Amino acid sequence: MNNIVFLTFQLLHMSVFSQSFSPCGRFLAAANNYGEIALFSLSSALSPDATELSQKPILTFTAHEGPVFCLLSTDSQLLSAGNGEISAWSWAELIKKAYCYPSLLRSSLEIPEINAMVINPRDNSLIVGGGDNNIHVMDLEQGNFKSVLHGHTDYIHCLSIREREGEILSGGEDGAVRIWGEQSCARPQYGKWISCLTTDSDWMLCGGGPSLSLWHLRSLSPTSIFSLPGCQRQATFYQDMILTVGEGPCVSHCLLGGDVKAQIPCTPQSLNTLALNTNSTEHRVLTVGGSSDHIDVFTNLSYRAFSLSF
């Protein structure tokens, strides 16, 4: 009886902080504030014969002692990050529904609350940002950190890679969005508390405390400001529009010109993460998570199809 009460209490206070699709696109990994990673089968959940059980994890395991703030997939591994620790899990083993021992990437480096990870394909390096205000660059082949970028005066929320130019973009609690090149660093300040950042090389989208805004990177000037309530926590470019989530229970569809086209209701009352599965045309979905044990799945961007749950 006590165990049932505890599990009910845990689900009521669960938040999904991050999610990532498998390289094949048939599976979704989601991480929560209890240090757990759950693996869902999109093939089963999207099947015409799907049952309520199909929307439950095929595997759940404790990955970190504290919250898992960030997940990132490579061609063969799932990377997870928490408080001062980065772990790598074999996708092949996870898909077998077998718990696998992680390859610990962290050495003596301590980064409190690792909030963001991206891979720079130019040199196969892992870029990490978090609570120590610095950006750390790891050589994935050697498993050691090769450089540190200093400049932010408060902790880092988000990272993005401008692939064509090989530049790193970072947004932090200090209200700065910074562009880091190989030889130089530009540090334009766009407002207070930047928690949301993405780029497609020519354009940058950022927001948080200030309104979500679209910037032209060549001129470093804003072109659109989106009138959305609350702080935005994650956004992405999709075809000819922008998808964004944050405070409030809706996924917002925004046009590049600045208009909010639609707001689609979700199960969580506040949203932390959204992910588009581009790894599989057969399982192409949008998934959204936040202040709930439920992860909403959209097979059509206009409505929620169903929810996965821990």
C-alpha cells in the first residue's frame, strides 16, 4: 500500500526534461527529474492494433542519481547528462530491452546541472554547457575534454551548432546569446534569460525571458518577434514555420513573419521539451513533454493523437 502511494506521488510530481529518438527512428527515449530514462516503441504505439500497454515504456532504468537534464543521440549511442556526469548507452543494447552499463564520458570534470549537449560534426566533438557558466568541448573518440570557452557570467541553458560555418551558439541565464567561432567570438546581448535557441545557419531563433524572436545571422538583426505568453523553453524550425513550447499547455505554430498560426493543447500544463522524429518516415511524429508523467504524441501537427506515459 505504501509503495502504491509513493508511486502515485512520484507520478504526480514527475517532469520530463528531455527526449531523443533512436537512429532508426523507431524508438523514443525520454528522461525525467527522478534520474530515469524510459524507452518507448513508436512502432507499437503507432500500430493500428495499439493498446494502452503499447503506450508504456518497453524499458525504464535509473541512469543518474539526480535529474537527467539532457539526452542526445549519436549513430550508435544515447548520451545522457545530469549533475556533473555524462553517460553513453548503447542503442543496440537498449533496443534489446536490456539494461546496459554506461560508458562514462566524464573524467575529473565537474559541471553542475548539464543543461545542453550538441555534437559538432566538423570534428566529431561534443559541446557541453551547464551550471559552471562555461562551454566544454569533448573529443568523442578520445573521451576527454580538449577546451573550455569562457564568457558567460551565469549558467548556460542551451546550445546550437551553425554547421556550415562550424560555429557554436550559446544562450544563458545572463541574458546573452554568444556566437563562438574558431578564431573569434561575437557576444551580442539580446535580452535577459535566454533558455531557447536553435539555428539553420542563416537564421537564429532565441527566447526565454524576452519574447521568442527570429534573427538574421549575417546582419545580427531581429526580423520577427512572436507574441507568445510566458517563457519559451524549446523551439525548432519545421518546413515554413516554427514550433515552440514553454509555459502553458500548448504547442505554438508560428509563421516566420511573426504571426502565431495555431496553439495546440497538450496534456502537461507546462512544457519543457519537444522533438521531431526525422529519422524514420514511417514513424514521423512530434513528441512533447513537461510537468507530467505523460509524453504527448502528434502524428498530425494539428492535434494530439495519444500520450505515452511512464
